[in-house]
Amino acid sequence: MTALSFDALRAANRERQQEWPGNEKADVAFRAIEVAGEFGEVSEAVKKHLRAVRGIKGSTATIGDIAEEMADALIALDLLADELGIGLGAAVARKFNLTSVKYELATRLPE
């Protein structure tokens, strides 16, 4: 399997949104709420996984379930970023590098 780039995700998101019924009604506020909901689902899946690991009664989740929720969250985040005109790849690289500089760490991403 090849690595997925932010640019490829953006292109696929844009193409799929053209097919999505009602997408023309999705604005920044809708996308922001969507992102919050998806990241909440990541947290819920982690909680359910911890139940399984720790033997706590209740519904459980696997690492695969967590990965699916993380993917949904990233897709939603890219849709919000696109709505705002933000390139996620550039934003992530810039912030990563700023943090490395702040804490005097050598690791950098190409910008």
C-alpha cells in the first residue's frame, strides 16, 4: 500500500463532495461541528478499546475500529480546511517545525 498524501485526500474529498447530495448546504459551521463529532467518536472508540484491554464490562472496540474513526476525523478535518482555504500538509509541516524550533529539537518536516 502506498502512502496517502494530503493533496490526494483533498482531491478525492472535492470529487466526492460533488457527488454528495446536499453538500452545497455544508458551510464552515457545519464542517466544524462535523470535525468535533468525528474526534469525539475517536475518543469513544479509545474508551471502548480500553474497556476490552482492562476487562471492564460494556461495549468494546478494536484498534481497527479506532483507525476507522481516526480516518473519518481526518477526512472531516480536511473538508473543514478546504472550506477555509487551508492546505493541511503545509499547515502541519509549519506547526511541526515551529514546535521543533521552540523545544530545540532537530527533527523537521519539509515545507
